Amino acid sequence: MKMQIGWDRDAARQNRSRLGTKGSRAVIAAGLFIGAAAMSGRADEGMWLVNKPPMKQLKNKYGFEPKREWLEHVQKSAVRLGSGGSGSIVSADGLVMTNHHVGSDNLEKLSTPERDLLKTGFLAKTRADEVKCDDLEIMALWTIEDVTERVKGAAAAGMSTADANTARRKMMSTIEQEAEEKTKLDCQVVTLYQGGMYHLYGYKRYTDIRLVFAPEQQAAYFGGDNDNFEYPRFCLDVCFFRIYENDRPLKSEHHLKWSKNGSADGDAIFVLGHPGRTRRLYTADHLRFLRDNEVPSVLRQLWRREVQLQSFSGRGDENARIAKGDLFGVQNSRKAWTGIMAGLHDPEIWKRKLEDEKKLRAFVDGNPDRKGQWGDAWDKISAAQKTYREFYLRHRTRGGSSTLAGIARDLVRLAEEKTKPNADRLREYRDTELDSLFLDLYSPAPIYDDLEIDRMASGYSYWAETFGGEDPLVAKLLGGKSPRDRAESLVRNTKLKDVEVRKKIAEGGQEAIKNSTDPLIKLAVETDPEFRAVRKRYEDEIEAAERDGYAKIAAAQFALYGEDLYPDATFTLRLAYGSAKGYKEDGHVVAPFSTLAGTYKRSEERKGAPPFDLPQRWIDGKSKLRLDTPYNFVSTADIIGGNSGSPVINKAGEVVGLIFDGNIQSLVLDIAYTEEQARALAVDSRAIIECLRKLYDAGSLADEIERS
Amino acid sequence: MKMQIGWDRDAARQNRSRLGTKGSRAVIAAGLFIGAAAMSGRADEGMWLVNKPPMKQLKNKYGFEPKREWLEHVQKSAVRLGSGGSGSIVSADGLVMTNHHVGSDNLEKLSTPERDLLKTGFLAKTRADEVKCDDLEIMALWTIEDVTERVKGAAAAGMSTADANTARRKMMSTIEQEAEEKTKLDCQVVTLYQGGMYHLYGYKRYTDIRLVFAPEQQAAYFGGDNDNFEYPRFCLDVCFFRIYENDRPLKSEHHLKWSKNGSADGDAIFVLGHPGRTRRLYTADHLRFLRDNEVPSVLRQLWRREVQLQSFSGRGDENARIAKGDLFGVQNSRKAWTGIMAGLHDPEIWKRKLEDEKKLRAFVDGNPDRKGQWGDAWDKISAAQKTYREFYLRHRTRGGSSTLAGIARDLVRLAEEKTKPNADRLREYRDTELDSLFLDLYSPAPIYDDLEIDRMASGYSYWAETFGGEDPLVAKLLGGKSPRDRAESLVRNTKLKDVEVRKKIAEGGQEAIKNSTDPLIKLAVETDPEFRAVRKRYEDEIEAAERDGYAKIAAAQFALYGEDLYPDATFTLRLAYGSAKGYKEDGHVVAPFSTLAGTYKRSEERKGAPPFDLPQRWIDGKSKLRLDTPYNFVSTADIIGGNSGSPVINKAGEVVGLIFDGNIQSLVLDIAYTEEQARALAVDSRAIIECLRKLYDAGSLADEIERS
């Protein structure tokens, strides 16, 4: 699925700079098929905590018992990218491998109308040629500590659900701040099993990241939106960055070695990555909310924006260039959500969900103690969903994906939040988050007026379409103008394109905000109280109730199924496992491996028309390639958005591939695991080396990797 | 705007076969700018009844006083095409000129995977080579009779609003039936000025229509969705059909002559066509409903379907071919509605609307008689809109645009309606409408399973997205399956693809419906009562109230402004006027005429990438052309969707052009006329001849036209 998170600027901003945002609504693993899986011991299900791996399953199915050292080594070799994906360190000199589509945001920022890196690709011939990325951060999970008791203990008996939620949140901020002072790591309390468990993660954080290599987007994203989520595939969806510290390449003690032989059909493989979010525990009613409210609303926004971005791009080459990232993000998300929606309308999935829920509720209701402790959980969650329906749209509608409007809002909120004690702040303005915030806020990455106007006009118009022209907040957003005129006026008149202006306002605090005549700052000041109010309502009435309810359901699951469960995804490090394996589709067998030869065949079949056109380098270099080199492959590993760029490794911990997508049938993994057809897609390690050496004159980079 | 009506199959079916459907909610002309226009005498506003032309304006501004003969001649030379556009007869042998995009539905139906007429174009070398279209009908307005008193008289004093509405509708059916028996014309009572006036139109109807000529779609729609509604333009958006009667070309007494010299900047021109619908009289509250409910809902469906159709088309060439018509329709409508939405958010338009309404209401309230008669109109309409908000979505959401589902519904309804007296039937099943219905219902045009499945799955999924998976009607539509599985099963198992099966069911009446095991018939039987109920609720509670209210507002307008007003568009014949005239945009002047040379320049600028690629014939033939030939031009004529294919004529009644589009600024004409930038786009008559002769080897066709 181009397993990356976030389809709009706003979401990307949140993901990039804040570790736990995605996790704030995380829920524990339900394992829809957990009964079947446990019984048969065969399904490769689960996104497991790296410090709580599925030892039994690995041993039973793959005869593998990873040692503590193996686990620690791969944990510290895996990284997360601020732009919203996964990666791994693959040399002793801090070389980081991820997907092209994870790095493309930065490739776009480094491009100009005259030098479009997405078109041409990039290779640093020497280390001196490696180019610094403006606002990319990379994190490696270094320490894990269980802080469950301290967090849980913060909520005193007798507190209301909302107050208990607030108290726990404050305690999490306090723990993080203490830990950062002590360890100098970047610290984050992660809510697992929806309050069943709280872990303090300490990350090494790197911000001097330089671009080493990227192929042409044509090669990385061959087949485009047409082939996205399809298989077989032919994508060189890889790029390499390098981590620098003190202006020198990072001496990376932990890094993954490269496999000489790759993997073969049936071989055990492991995926280390940062799956963003799953909802496998959702109650049936919560899934109904997803199906009938949330997903339709998300899809509506995506369809709308996709068409608008295509119109924008159709106006000329430069428009197409600057909107490429937005368009890719929207199309990718649209396809992913379409797949999730299909799952939500699959009678088979409903049948199992209802049976699962019935079984668990019967277990709970069958015993007075259990009933007393957990019995009200389902109804509480249903009640919260019912309330949420009333203001869901108002909570989830954003003011567009404008970079400038996002900056204005951050400045306004930062000034206000900084006047509060750390633990009382909105979580993304805690002291421990400020480094990431500033990286983002002071990014010198280009901001294009035309695209900003288009984004902003689209956002304001969406507000008007959704809430009507008479809505008071809509009136504030529009300021007596049409959406386009308003956007035009705001973008042309704001000074926030200048990084120094942003710094000055940020440093000036509340006073600077009050005195600012910048139209975007003024608009943010005017509208932010309402955005804050709806967020608070959500946290108090919905999040708190869900957290409370799911904590109970989690406890009931532990009681019924035992402790051997994985938590729903939280955009933190997880271990998935499985094997390279084909599947059946429309009656025919889909083989697990594609080859480089297949690329040329597919391009011919589609007469070389975009997006099936090959880069000139590929056309000219065909004879140089070993065409039978395995190119992409599918495996049964349990992955989801956020896993983009995850290394695929073998039992020896060596890289055999690079996750870049899932097939259409895998999209349903958001709500339920199934092994029948759902597959993770990876670039084969052998194709990466073959292409680097034969097509891209990148022999020394290939040497560095293979030497690792 | 590709001034055609209707973006989905369902709408097209309605338009194709039923003359008055679009008129049923028609409202009288408000003339937002009527004060200013009347005072200055300068704006070229109005879509005038051909039997009530704006004599004063034409005389004052253009020194032209059309004679009765002139008016009758052009009236009888103008035609309407069942597929939803306008046209004109341009030779003594029944040659009909319209837009390529009006004829493209039929070009598509005549195409096969091996012979794609949209790609290759078509020229019948001899009359024997002219190809019959399966289900195209062409109508010429022959007689006009005022039946206002009879229709109004049908509603007895003291009747409820809903009953009065029903009584008038019945009377209209009775009048039509009587007239058809007497005149053998196709008769239709048209509601003008929203009940201020009722006219009985008698049409000559032709159904043996043969294709004569069409260029490549690449030439007709050069610039594609990018350039749609833009100017300058370079489109040969023309095609020719021929009307046959008794297997011979129609001897057309009335037909338009061809101008030798075309028109020049500032020349008076006239447009005869069938504008579909305008809403210039809408009250401010009604416009709010449009802005906040109706247009957002329409746009949501269009954005959604556009993305889905692009995905469908991306899967292969044959998919792209069979979905081309759907995609064009959706994109075209999306752009048009986007323009209307922009108008609905234009503060200037609101200012004038509110002033206009204030003035009229003050006039009404200023006098007790007037207040008693008309004073409650605005509040009544507002109250109806408020009620309508409750069930608007349910009324307007269709079961998708599936051809097969539409056939099933027609069969089920036809059987039931035929058991009722003519006047009591749903209007589209009146005896006077059955010929058109059967033309449609028994069309042997190809139906493609894959596209049908895609349409149907999309439709059912849309229902679920809109009303939720627990909705009883959604449950019936889905039948316990996912939307795609349901669609797949219905399409694969229905026998309605066979025209003979349709005929048998239609002839078998209620009994045949009852005994049918066809899954689509069964589904239609199961769901139709609810669709009928919501339609009835709309007619009784909304339509009746609006009709009542607008009739009062119309009367008040006549009292304030005099009788010299045109009615809002009703997809019936109208006369618009103006002159070729450029405009200013973003500070620069847009010249009124483009040339053939501009086509080549534009293609070069965009590097010949689709949709800016030229047909090979154009590339090879460049040197043969007089490149300074005027190609497209803009004029101030007041047009809207439905005007596609309208002839543009001069004072002598000779063809100087062919309407095919409006510019972006003209889209607002749906709700208000403005002459500042809004322009009608036409193909210049000189370019049509030049291309026929020099590029398409169609000399004898050009001769026939010029000889006319």
C-alpha cells in the first residue's frame, strides 16, 4: 500500500514530529482469528513487541528461537523516519535504507524546476556529494522500560473517566520529561493494549541526514497508481540516506548485514518496522462507526482532493512537479481506505467479529466478578460512538493541508502552551517534543504559493461544503471572501514563508502573537479556541470512554486467551514474521517472486504509456542486467501502513528484502488478519544490488552494503 | 462546459426519453441584474421563448427586428437530441449538425474493441455508408399553444397545495394525450414561469438517425479535461447526423443556411438551443440550500465517481474505451458544478441577490393586497427547503448509474403504471411518453458486464456510505453480500441484457413481473415502493410548495418589472443573443477568436503530451490548412448546459458557429447572468468547412452544407 502513514500535510506534520500521536487511540490486539490461529498454530499473525516476541509460534512453525542478543541487535538496527515510515541501518557508516516513497518528500524538497530529483534520481559519487535534508529526523529505539504501574497509579480511585484520562496523560508527560533529563534520549510513553500496559521508549534521535541514492520515481513507482497495491510488481522502491553526527558519518555499532542469497519460497522471514495503526480489537459497534461514519468521511475527502490535485497538476509541468507528493499521498491513501472499506463490507469478517464478541461477552457475563469488572465495556464504547457521531465531522475536518496555516497554528498554540507547566500542555508541545517541532517549524523547505493557495482554498471550501455557508466558524475562515479569494489573500500577504519571521514570533511568545498583524496568525488566533474546544470534547467524552472500555476488554481477553497477545499497532517498533509465499487470485496462482525481466514485459504489454514507461537508463541498460534476478516478492508477514521501508531479514538477521507495499487483499489487515490472500510486498535484496551495480553506476555503494 | 445535460446514466435516461423532466422544477427568470440590465439596456441577458422574443432589446442594441417568418423558420430548423443536447438542420436533405460530445454517446455505442470511432473518427463516403444509431431520437418544435387557463383551472379553490399540484399534473397529461391524438405530433405541456404560464409544445419526432461524420475525439476534445471550460480553445467539437424518414433522407423544408463569411468581433449573433436548467429566481434561502446541501452532495458523488472511473480505466485499454463516456460525463459535470459552487460563494452575487429580494419583498409588503396575495411565498419556500433537508439525500441518491438496473426499474414501474388511467401515472409512463421509453428500453446498444459491475458496485457502496450498513434499504440492495459481490452476482445472472427478454417482460405486464426470477427484476420489485414513496413525498411536500411559492413570486415580479421577462431554462427551445466579444482575465485581454494555427502552438507548448496530442491526420495535414482560419470564438450570448450543439446564426439566419462550451466564468450563469467575463464558446463555421475539405476528405459533405 505504499505502507506509509498520513495522506495530508497536517497528518504528516503530526507523524513527523510526534512519536505517540498515532498511538493515542491505540487499542489492544483482538486477534479476530486468534482462536483459529492458536488452535492451528499456523497463521503468521501479529505485530509483536520486540521485547515480547511470539516465541512459541516461531519455534513451532519455523523452528526458530531468537536469542536476546539477536532481538536487541535488530531492534537497534531498525529506525523510524520522521516523514512517516520505517528503515534500517545497513552499514557500519550509518547508511540507512528505506523506500523511495518514504524519502520522496525530501527528494521533492531538494528539487527545483531545473533539477527534479524525482525525475532524474540521485547518486552521491562521494561522501562529499551527499546532500543534507532540511527537516528529516531518524529515530532508533534504544531502551524500553515498563512504567505501567506509575501511569495507572496516577488516576485516583473515584475520579471521573475524563479526569482519570487527564491524570494519566499528565503522568506520562512527567515520566517522559524526567527520563529525557536523565538519559538524554528522546523519551516517549507508549500506551499499549489500550492502557493494559505503558512502556517508556528511549530513542536515539538523529537530525543530520543526507541523501545518498535514489532511483528515478519512474523505476521506484513503476505502474503508478494503477499497479499500487497490486501484484506481481516491478518496483525499485528504495533509497539510501546516511546519518551524520558531528558532521561525520555515524559509526553504527548496530547495523544489519546483507544476505548473499536472498530468500526462497517458504523461507522464514522477519519484518522489523513501525506499523501505524490497526483496529483489530474494535467492538462490532465501533467497526460500524468506522464503516458508516469514519471511512466514508475520509474517502470523501480523498476523492475530492485527488480530483482537485489532478486539475491543479494538469495546468502545467511545474504544477505537476510541486503537487506530486500531495497527489501520491492522496491516491495511496484512497486506495488503502478503499481496501479497508471493502473489508468493512465483507460478510465473512462480520461473521467472525460477531462470533468473537459473542464469545468474549459470554465469558465475561458468565461470572459475576468478571461481569462486575468488565461487563459494561461494550455499551460504554457504543455510547461514546453515538456521542461522537454528533461532532465527528467537526473534530476531524481540518482547515486544509496548508503548510503555512499549519505553521501559524503551531506558533499560536506554542505561545499559549509554553505558559503552562509541561505536564498540562497539549502533548505535542511538551518540552520533550519541542526539538521535533522546531525541526518542522523552521524547515527552510520551499513553500509554493500556488500550491498553498490551492490547498487552502480547498480546505476552506470543504468547511463550507460540510457545515454550510452560515456556520460561524466557516464565516471566520472565509472572512467575507470566496474560498479562493480568501486563500489568495492570506498566502500573498503572510510573512510566514520567511523562517526568520517564524523564529521571531516563536521566541516572542504570547506578546508576539498578540502584536502580530500577519493575517494567518490573526486567523489562527481567532479560530483556535473552537478547534481546541472540540479536541477537548473528544478527549474527555470519547477517548476517555474508549480507553476505559478497551482496557476492560483487554483484561477480559487476557483472562480468556492468556497473555500471549500482541497489541494493536501504535507506530512503534514491531516484529512480524512469515515466509515468502504465493497465493490464489481469481482462480490462478500468483507466484511469490517477480523478476527484472517482468518489468520489460509489463511495460511492453501497456505499450510504454505512463505510468508504464521505463526510464531511459532502464531501456539502454537492459542488456547489462541479469534479467532472471528476483525483483519483488510477497510474504505472509503481518504488516500495515507505517511498515514502508521495513527491512525483511532472515534467521541470521541479514537483509533479504525491503517492504514497500501490501497487495489489495492485505488492506483488510487494518481490521483483521487473514493469511489466505493478504501479502506483504518487498523489493528483493538481490535486485537492489543488481540495479545499483549495473544500471546506476553505484558500485561503491553496493560494496559498502555487501561489506556490511 | 460541454453544454450537455446529465452526468450519469440515470439522468441521461430521463433526459433522453422525457422532454419535460428537467422542467418539472423549473422556475421563472429572476434576472438578478434585471434592474441594471433594464436601465442600461446593454446586457445580453436572457434565454427567451422563441414566441416571445426580446424585441425591444434586440432593436435597441442590435437594430434588429426579427420577423415572424424568421422566428418560425429558425424555430423549425432547431432540434433537440434525445441524448441531451441541441442541434440544427443544415441542409435540405435532413443533415443535422451538433457537437461531437453530444453525439459521442452514439459513437461509443457504434464502436467495438476493433473499431473505436472515438479514436478514428468517421466519414460516410456515400449515403449508403451512413450508419443507423440504435436509440437516438431528434425532436423539432413545430407548434406552440398557450394552455395556461386549462391547467390552472384544474386546481379547484380550497384544494390543498399538494392536491392542487396533482390536479394540475393530471390535466397536463390529459391535454397532452388529446393533442397527440389530434395532431400526431409528440406533445408536451411545459411549465413556464413556474406556473405563471403553461405551453403545449408539439414536436416532430424522428428516430431513424444515421451517423454521417465525426472527427477524432482528440480533435473534438483537444485539451481534454484540462482545457474544458477554458479559453482560448481549439476544438473541432462537431459531428453530423442525418434524419431519415421511410428509409430516405428527410426533405427538410426548414433548415439553416450557411454563412459565407462567418462573424466578426462585435457582430450580432443569435443562439437557438435547449438550455437545461437555470435557477435565477431562487430565493436567497433556496440558494443557501443549493450551496450548503445540493451542490456539495452532487460534487461529492462526482469526485467519487471520477476517481473510481479513472481506476477502472487505468486497468487496460478496453476498460478505458468502454468507460470513456462515463468519465467524460462525470468530469464535465464536476467542472460545471465547481463553477456553480464558486458562484454560490461569491459575495458579490449574494449582495445582489439579497438586494433584489429585499426590493421585491418591500414592494409586496408595501401594499396590503399584494402582501395578502404573495407575501407568504418566501417563507413557504424556506419551510419546504427545511423539510427537504431531512430527506434530500434519500430522494436524490440513486442506485448507481447501471443501465441494467435502470431497465429493471423501468420494466417494474411500467407494468404497474400501465394498470392505471393515463392521467394518474408517473409522468414518464404516460402514453405520450411510451415511444421514447421503448426506444430506450429496447436499445440493442452494447452493455459491458465489467462496466456495469463497476457502476452497480459503486452505486450500492454509495448507498451504504451515505446511510450506513444497518439501513434496511441498504440491506435490501446488498442482499447479504459486499457491494462488489452483489453487483457481480446481479450482472452475471440477469437476463436483461437480451432485448427480447425485456420485450417479453414488458408485454407480460404485472403477471410477468410477478413470475420473473430475474434477480434485477426481483430487486426492483423489492425496493421500488420506497423509491416511489420518497418521490411522492418530494412532490407533495417540496415541489408543490415551491411551485405555489414561485408562482406568487413570479406574479410579484411581473407586477414590479412588467411582463418583459424570460422564464428560467426548462430544456426547451430558447433564443439567446449577443455578439462576439473578448474579455479581460487576470489583467490581460482574451481575444474573441482563436485560429487553427493556435492548435499547433498549444500542442507544442504542452509537448504533445495527452490530452494535447494531435491526431496523425492533423500533423500530416498541417501544410494543407489555411492556418489563419478562425477556429473557436466567444460571444456574450446567455447559455447553459443543454445548449451544446446550438447553432449560432447571424441576422440573416445563417450559421456562423456552433456552441460547444462556456468559459469558467460562464458557469455562474446557472444562478445569475453576468456579461463581464462570462462567455459562450463556439466552433467557427469557417473552421468546420476548412477542416472538412482539407483534413477529412469530406468535400461533398462541405458542398452539401454550403449549398444549403
